[in-house]
Amino acid sequence: MISLEEAVVARMSSHGHHFEILVEPEKGWGIKQDKVDPEEVNWDNVVAAREVYTDASKAKKAGKDILKDAFDTTEFTEIAPKILKKGELQLTTDQRRKMQEKKHKEVVNTLARECINPQTDTPHPPKRIKKALDEVGFKADPFKSARRQIEEIFDDLRPIIPIKMARAEIRVKVPPQYASKAYGYLKQFDMLNENWLNNGSLQVNIQIPSGVQNKVFNELNSMTHGDAETELVKTI
């Protein structure tokens, strides 16, 4: 379940009764706008409690007879989507500001991770990206995905900083004593091929966002005490 601090109230009135649930605002908004299928939702990640209230602030729960009368069911997973779709999802000014700040940071970090300066083939620092976003007047929409907002703003960034989306193919070779641990780390990335050598060493090519190259190199060097071999094969 999400924390009460993360939750906002979604409310609706029906059959002479008032109903409220406590939801995570971004996920709740996704369901309200039909961007998320309620049948595929893990409600424990969406709500603070699997309860329908008549007054959430006082923790007053709706009775089963009232729920049955209004929704023809007492099942929370059937009632919650109806409240979200037909009712209101209200944010305080402070909640909206915090969500906007969180989404802005996500946009900055995604650009820093997945983009490079094509003049130098190196990542842009997050501070430089943030400054460029400020210069084009970007205001994060707390209810849109970071990726969609990046698509909408990307062309506006080009006159401000040299930037392009890029992925890097990296060849990695790890000595046998560190191979198992390194494999556990590397499998989070796209593995283009995997080759276990006769001596137990691991040799693999991975594809990663170009902006995380240094982080990956540092992680591998740390877990192998500098014995991993890494090579940039190409930037795509």
C-alpha cells in the first residue's frame, strides 16, 4: 500500500451517498483517463487502503449495504475504478507542486541518462539539461509521462544545446572469480550476446543508454577490483 502522505482523495456521489478512496494521484489519473487498464492494476500500488469511505479524513467506512445499493457490488477492485472514472480527483496546490517537481526531475534525469552531446559523444550533466529546459520555458505536467514530455520538448532543446538520443554497445569481459556477480548486474541491460569462456570468464556485449556509460564502467571496476575489461563498440 502507498503511504497516506502520498495519497489524495478521489470522490464521487451516487444514490444519495458520498464515497471516497485514497489513491496515488498519478496512477489514479491514469485510470481516470483510460490510460491504465484497471483490471491489470496492482491496487496495493495505487491506494493507501482497500477501503471505500464516506469520509476519508475521519476514516468513516461505507457500509456494505450502501455500496451494494450504489455499485451493485461490494468488491473494492470493481468500485474503485468507477469512483476514479466518474468522480473527482482533487489535488491541493502543495500536492500538485510536489508532483510537478518530481516529474521535472524525472525528465531531467531521463535526458541525462539517454542523451549525449553529439559534438563530443559524452553525456550532458543534469545541471546543463535543467538550465536548457528552463531556457525553453518547460513546465512539467505531473500527469504526463516523462517520455511523452521529452518527445514534445526535444526539438525545442536542439537550438539551446547539441543533443541527441543515443545508446551505446559495450563489450565486457570479466574474470571467472567475479563473473557470477557481474552477470547478476549486467542482466538488467539488453544483452546482445553472452559467452562463457572455458576458464569461467564471462564475455558479453550489452546495450545501454549512452548517458550511463561511466556509471556502468565504475560499477564493474568496483565489483571486480579493476579487473574487468570494457570497450565501447559503437554508439547507436
